[in-house]
Amino acid sequence: MKKVLVIEDNETNLYLMHTIVEKLGHQVIEARDGFEGVKLAISKIPDLILMDIQLPGMDGYMATQKIRENEATKEIPIIAITSYAMVGDKEKTLAAGCTAYIEKPIEPESFIETLNKYL
């Protein structure tokens, strides 16, 4: 069983990701903003992080950078989960330190495929 940190402020998206990750047999840790996400990443050292980009307080770009700056968490795969789908948005998320990128709305089949690739 792996630990997956889901950093997401939208309850519907959080519920969907939580349900899928749990059904795959993994433990879910939830954070609803970037500050809490960074804190939990450092204290819990998850195996994978699912990062929303549009978060209250500290956005997903900044949260990703903070996680990458920490010695204990810098190698954890971070998958950006975002509705930002304009030209250049994927490159911006990867440049911020994300390992992969999934567009919202979440398509469960490709979501599971991406999760399995990094777990």
C-alpha cells in the first residue's frame, strides 16, 4: 500500500480522486490548500502527490516548488491535476517541478493509468 497525498480544494474532485486511489488499494492523505499540502508532504512523505494548481492561499506552482526545495520530498512524483489547458500551461506546470500533468475534468481510465505509472 502506497501513500498518496491529494492537494485539492474542490470537494467533488477530491472525492473522485480519493475514491479512485482508495479502490486501487492505496492510502489517501488530503489537503485543501497549498500550505497544508506542503506541511503534509514534509511530515508524511507520501509516495505520490496529486496537486491541484488553482488552490487558495498558495497555488500549486508555489507548493510544488516548496516541496522540491525540501531534501526529504524533492524526489516524490507530483502529478498536476488542473483545468489549465491553454497552450503553454502543461509546460509551465512541468517547469514548476511537476512530474506529469492531467487535465480536468478527470477521465478515470487515463487517471488510473497515470497513477499506476508513478506508484
